[in-house]
Amino acid sequence: MQTDGPPAFGAHGSLSPHGPTAAALFDAAVPGAPAVPGAPGVPGIPAVRRLAVIGLAKNVGKTVTLGALAAEAAARGLTLGLCSTGRDGERKDAVTELPKPAILAPQGALVTTTEDALKEGGAAIETLERLPFTTPFGQALVGRVTRAGTVLLIGPGTASRLRQALEVMDGHGASLCLVDGSLDRLAAAAPGVTEAAVVATGAALGATPVDVARQTALALDVLRLPGLEPGRLRDRASEAMDQGAVTLLEGEDLVPRHLGLATAAGAWGDILAALRPDTRAVVLGGALPAGLLRAAGTEPGLAQRLRFIVRDATRVFPEPLDWRRFRRRGGTVEVLQALRVPAVTCNPWSPTGPSLPAEELWREVARVAAPAPAFDLVAGLGPH
């Protein structure tokens, strides 16, 4: 990766994603796919059919990662589906105004976007089906690429709409759907929407490789929250989530006590006041409030005594300091549906300062990403 400016762009404004490192990333993220790019015959059916790519910040290489996976999918004969949780594929970032890598869609790929966005890219797209909702950027639709080129992806907005768009692309023959997401748009990674998430990190998160690795480790600690084992606790928590926003499970028999709150947001004081000595777990139907997490990390013994249970890791948005304190004091958050992170990518280029040494950054990220493999797609770094 060059160190004196943005990554160099190749044809059509995209970094070249080809090579053994991209192939290794694809094999880690999409098990069961055809092993030999371009091999003749009927392609294999991948074990993962819906894969999210989540960036931990802007300019960490999320779009390059998506492009590498898309190119590998096309080379292996898979019918690709492309979708975003927001707006991706524009030439410049709407916030930073920095140039962005393009999203290249191969011929035959399916895309979810809007009518107004069809004319923004270089690809020719045939509309297959209009989706039953609109976005701030116009009518949502699914189309098929009839001539390869760049595309502008406009996301459906909500997790339920994203799931609906993915189902429509499945219905039109997609064998692998890639969803462009980010840490502040985690709907893409929710279990039930996609099946796994590749995480992109990079120098935009910190001034040194150790800083980047520390921030990456914190994010991965949340994203990889453990799933509840089958048993009484899981059964009671699952039932409670469907019945109220906040439920306390009490005593050895885990008797549910619903607090009657419409939401846990802003109600952490009420939740703490309702706790009893025999309260064993706090089950949340929505998100885990930051205030509740902060209080649990500061009140002596509370983090260690209680188990906090949410539906999945996309419902947890901690402040770094609060999360570290909570974990140091023995705090546990568990989920009904665990999120799988099969791989991590890293980008040593920074938009705000000097770039970091590529190999040093990759080694630090690989250390915290384990057991998932880490890759630098541009420098060609990955597990050997």
C-alpha cells in the first residue's frame, strides 16, 4: 500500500482484487464455494449464501474487501448479489469528500439499488423487480447487470427491508449475496439477515499498529459475543424477548419478571432499581443501553453477579472505556444468536496522517483477530 496518499486505483477506479490473498480470503469467508477460479462445470453451492462486509470506520478498506470477494465470486462461476445498508459506490465520500474505490459488478450479477441510481454507474442494469418500498433516494428495485461496470448501491434502510431485498435476489438466482455495511449500520451483520461478517479495520482507527489492534480487539469482542447454550436459561430468555422490552430472571428457577417498560433506552435507572438479590439475568428485547452497561461496570459486584442477554451482537453499542471496565470486572453479555466473523482485513493507509507499516499492522491485527485469519489485500499479506 502506498504511504503518501490514497490507494492507487486501477481500471474503472477500483483496486485490483485478484491474487492468492483474495482467493484465501474468499475461501475463509465463503466455505464450500468452487475451489478453483474459472474451473469448468457446475459451480459448488457455498455454505454461506449471505455475507456482510463491516467497516469499523471510514477508509479502512471495506469497499476494497467487498470488491475482492465479488471478483472471486465471479471468477468461480457464482451468481453474485450486491446490496448495501446505506449508499456505496459513489466516486467521493459524501462526508469526507475523499475519493472512494468503485464497486464493480460483473455481467449477470444482481444488484439492489434505486431507479435514480441506475444511471450513476457504468454498468447496464435491467430492472427485474420493484421492491414494495421507497428510500430517500427513490424507488427501491432489484436489477440484473447486462453489461459489467461500476454500480451505485442504495440500501433498503431497515433490517427487515434488507432481508426482503436479499430474498428477492435469492429468488432471481443469486448464489452468494454480499452486503456492504459498517459499524454504525450493523443491520447487515444481524443473524437472520446474513450468515457471517468479514470485518475491515485499518489505520483510520489509530496512530500506531498497536492502537489499531486495540480498537479492533474491542470491536471483535462485542461482535463475537458468545451464544447461550441450549437449556433452561436460553429457553426462558427466548420467551422473555418476545413478551417485553426488559425482563428479569430470578431465583434458581429463573422465574421471569417483566418490568412493563416500553423500551430499555433511557430506563437504565429504573432497571437497576428493580433488581433484587436473587436476580440472575437481565433479558433485553432491544438494545443494551449504554447507561446500564456503564452502571454495571462501576457498581461493585454487579457486573459479576448479573448476566445480560440480548438477541444478537448488533444490539450492543458500548463506549470503549465502559466496555473495558465492564469486562475487567467480570461482566458477561450473551446472545441468543451468535454472529460469525470468519475473516478480518486491514488497511495501513490513513486519510488523516502517515500510513502505518503494512506488515507490522497486519501482524498486530492478526494477533487480535485469531482464530479468524487476517489479510491485507493490497500488500498481499495473509496466513501462510
